[in-house]
Amino acid sequence: MKMKRYSRNGVIVLKPQERRIDASNAVGFKESLSMHLGDGSPNIVINLDEVRFIDSSGLGVLVSALKEIGSNGEIKLCHLREGVRSIFELTRLDTVFDLHGSEGGAVESFKSKQGLTE
């Protein structure tokens, strides 16, 4: 799966370049995420702005990524469109993941949690 990767204030941001994350591309999504998680970056924001639909396969990949990063870091999600956000709410994953309206808010939440300043 195509995914943009960049750093913003020391936080890795991953942005899937697909409209759908479902059974047809979940394996590629998992491989891509694992590659980025494996490089030792403890704090990651996944920007889902391009994603219009996510099914249980995609949710499973995100939960696996959260388990993979474990206590070594955090994964925060941002820019969830209404349909995607409703799936997180229906599955109660909105209580598991730290969801943010904006990428900047997600990045800043790492700094405020750690007491960092610029």
C-alpha cells in the first residue's frame, strides 16, 4: 500500500494513500505499517484524511500495530472522516485509540504529554 511518511516536530506521520482500507489491501497496509514501526520510532501519527472507508480487516491491522508498538511508544490517529469515525465509535475503538481532528493536534499531544517545549 502506498503510504506517505514524514516527520513533524520529531513525530513520524504516516498517511495511507488509499480511499479504502479493507480485506483487499489489509495485508499491504499491515506490511507498510510494520516496516515503519520496526524502525524504532516510538511516536507515530496515522493521518487517515484520504481514507473514506475502513472495515474490520483495516481495524485489525491498526489494533495489531498498537500491540506491536506496545509500551515503547504510542500511535495516534487523526483526520478521521465521519464514516470512518463512526466505525471506530461503533466498535468502541475510539476508547482504545487517541483520536484527533487535526494532524497538528495529534503531534502537539505528544509534546504536551511528555512536557516538552519547542
